[in-house]
Amino acid sequence: MAIMITDECINCGACEPECPNNAIYEGGATWKYSEGTGISGSGDHPTAGNVNADEEHEAGNPDVYYIVTEKCTECVGFHDEPQCAAVCPVDCCVDDPDHEEGEDLLLAKKAFMHL
């Protein structure tokens, strides 16, 4: 599964610097695949299809921090557990039941973003 941030988020920002994929953004902030990753130009993302790494995307949540599912690998290939959940003081970084992904897919996403 990818990780999501619930509405209980207190906007402390502890999670954002812990993400090895730069998949966590402040509420209202736009995002790009290229931010914090090694990709540029266009490529075939394992779950999102063909993407332009430098295209700006709308914020996932206007009010609180959010995690971009397409960039989240649950820290697989980097750490033994999701670092956002490990540092969250209110336990609002939880499994996203709408995005169940196995280890092979999470590793494929990591390989796509970190050439």
C-alpha cells in the first residue's frame, strides 16, 4: 500500500524531510515527479503510465500535508518502515486502503524515480 496522511494532520512538517522520494508536500503546494528524484523528461511510470517529470500537478490537499501516491514507495528499498509514519507525532501517516501495492510494484516505482 501507499501511505496517506489523514485529516488529523497538525501540519508540523516532521514527515516531509524524511521521505526519500520527496512524495510529501505541504497543503496547497503543487508537485512534480522530478522533485527530489532522478528523473527528467518523459517516462513510463509503473502505475501512472507515461508521465512528464517536469509537469506541475495540482495539490493533493489544500489544507494539510499530503502524500503523492505515484511517488510513495513506503520507503521500500530505502528503510525497513515508512519514515513518515515513524516520525509523525499524531500517527496520521497510515496505509492507504485505496492504493494497495506489493513490494515488486513499490520497488519498480523506486527504480523509475531513482535511476
